[in-house]
Amino acid sequence: MCTSVTTKIFALLCVFLLDGTLASVQAERHSLYSIYTGLSKPVNLPGIYQFTAMDLLDGRQIDYYNSETQRMISKQQWMNEKMHQDYWEIGTQSSKSIEQAFNVNIDILMKLMRHNESDLHVLQVINGCEVKKEGDKFKFSQGIRQYGYDGEDFLYFDIKASQWIAFVNAAVPIKREWDDMPHFNLNIKAYLKILCVAWLNILREYADEELRNASPPDVYVFANLYIRDKTKLKLTCMATGFYSKYVIMTIRKNRKPVHEDDIDSTQIRPNEDGTFQQMKSVEINKDDEVDCFVSHRNSKEPIIIKWDGKCQNCPPEVVAVLFGSVIGGVLFVVILYVVVSILKKKKSTVDCPTHTSTVQMDEIPTEQDTAGGSDVSSTDYWDDVNQEYEDSRHRLAAVSTEALIQEDDL
């Protein structure tokens, strides 16, 4: 049941946060959104209430209300410092009124959808605006009023046409009724384009002090082999730990910016600590010169990180060469050992006259051969052979050891 409830509650919210409004931008933007979530009945799950309301400034939660405590509370220290007590009282009463309206609207939707009252159903509303910096001012960029039911899109207000868009057949009667109420739609449009923008600018100024003290992004650049095609490299640029959420990120290949159509982007996502992150990836060749260009309001100057030419999951060529040299050395020792063994076997054959089938009589050393003043006996001879073998093996071990020790290790 828990999985079903959370899926219904967060499906529309996740699409809203990660798909459209948090896209990478090339101009400073700010946003203010109110999110309301109502359930058709209470559930006995920790942290999930029959009704919740919250406001998000630039994707960061600034206040919160739920049906259990029935009080609006601050989620940011600067909100406590800047907002008068009246703000919290008015916010609490407004949230209670919206909670009552949600209870009525969910019942209406369940009848339209012909859903059983014994099942759990979820209604969500997202309402808010975005501004974009033009020159020295922030101007209206977009406004959203959207309804979702059981995790699916239900109704959406087209602010340009001042009309509603129905995503399912059950929403059509509501669309027609609201489209026939021009004053209702005009009020929504006025709120999104004027009141919401004014309130957003006020909150943005209040939060500016915190923004000025925020940390710039940490930027990382790394490359990996593609999982499906091991012949290609994927370079990734990652910026994380920044606030506010708006950042300019560009990957440059051979000193030229890569077109956005050729880049895979995660869009901007929230971290657990309230900061944000974004990753962009592009296909490269191993001999490309690539860097990551990141600009953020808390950075005094753009951050440029160059790719070091390394690949995290590529087969290490140096290790392969060293491995080959070690294997070659081992084979040399084995071959040398086999040769010496064969020579020893021949000697043992010479020392045994009964093995006449493999030894010629003139190969057998006579007393005259050994007593004629020779300084090397057969035993000394084989001692010398064994000594050469040992010397060769030690020299090989020394060479192999030197091959394994690189200058960078010293």
C-alpha cells in the first residue's frame, strides 16, 4: 500500500520538478510554486497526511502545512527573521480553507471518474510562476496552474489562451464550465503574471543574503566507456552543491561549445542538503581536448575544468603491457628450465652405458679425456650450467621488477 500511495502522490510532482521547470537555462531565473496534495481518506503511514501544502522558492521549501498540525511553519531561517507573525496566522487560515475545498473536490472527482470510495485517491494542484532576468530586471517568464489526479495529468491552464486543457474525458465537463467563466480565468492569469511575480521578487530579495553566502558549485569531469558500445567514450561534466538552482553549464570540445542537441542532460536536481546538482554528458574521442565551463552567481568567475585524458573503466594499457612482460619473463624461465632439464637428461643417458639405443660410444668420455689436464670435470660443467640458469633467472626477475616500478611511484 505504501508504494501505491507514494507513487500517486509524487508521480506528478517528480515530472513537474525534473522535466520542465528545472531545465538548464542560459539566463538567470527564479521560481515560486505552491504545491497542494489531498488524499480521499487518511492513511496510517508516517509522514503522509490527508492534506499538505508547501511553498517552494527556486525549488527549495520555505514553508509547510499539514492536516495533523494545522499550522503553517517556516522551513528557512530567513523566513522566520523576515516574516511577521501575521504572515503565519494568515497562511494557516488560508491553508485550512484550501484543505476543506480539497475534501469537496476529491469527492466530486471520484464521482466523475466513477471510483469506489473505499479506494485511496489523490488530488494535487501546482500553482506558481517563474521570472527571467532581462537587463537589470526580472520579468514574467511562465505561469502554471495544473491539476493532477492519482498521479496523472487532469487539467492545465493555458495562460496564453486563457483556457483550460483537459487530459482525460472526465475533465472535459470541468473544462467547459471554467472556460465559460471569463472572470475566473482572468483572475488566475492576473495572479500568475502579477501577484505571484511581485511576491516572488519580495521573497527573492529576502533570500539574497543567504544566496550571497552560499557556496559555488563543485565541478568534476570524468570519462567512461559506453556500456553498450565499448569503442566509444562518454565524458561527463558534473556540478553539485550550488544554490540557487540556476546554473550555466557548457561542454567544450576542442575549444568549441558542443551543441545542446548533442548533449545528454539530467536537468537540475535537488540534493538532500537543499543544494542542487546537474550532469551533462557527450560522446568524445580519446584524443579530443575537452573542458567543462560552469557559471553560477556565487562564483566570482566561470569555473573551467579540463578533462585529464583518463578513462575510469577503460582497460589499462600500461597494466596490459606490464602483464605481457611478466608473462614473457615467466615463459623464458620455463623454456630455460626445460632446456637445462633436457641437457641433464642427455648427461644421465651418457652415464648409463646400458642405454646404447640413444647414446653413441664415441660420446662417452674416457679417462684419457678427463685425465688429460682438463680443468673442468663433468660435475663442474653442470654446476656452471646451473649457475648460468640461476643468474639468468635473477637477471630476469630484476628486469621484471624494474618494469613494474614506474617513475611516478618513486
